[in-house]
Amino acid sequence: MSMVRYFATKAAMKFHDFFSKENGEVNIVAIVVLIGIAVLLAIVFRGAITNLLNSLFGTIENNAQNAIN
């Protein structure tokens, strides 16, 4: 029975350590900043991105129609 108690205590310690340590907070802030920059760029260049995607899908559609014919 002492082995079960040992593993239960060890698991409880690991669980507590997982939720109490804050080693990854800098990475989370960096990821949020990068996502914010990507969203801002998408908003600024929304028209250019829309035109590019319309052109690409139009080319794909034309090529698909030519392949079918």
C-alpha cells in the first residue's frame, strides 16, 4: 500500500507544479503580440489581399474549366 501512496503523492506534486510554475508567460505574450501584428496587417492590406485571392481563385477556376473541356 505504501507504493500506491508514494505514486499518489508524486502525482499530486506534479499536478501542483504544473499549475503553479509560470515559465511560459513570456512566450504567451510574444505569441499574442505576433497575432496582433498579423491581424493589424490583414486589416491594413484587406483590399490587396481580397484582390489577390480573387485573382488566384479566378485563375484556378479557369484552369479547371479548361481541363474539363
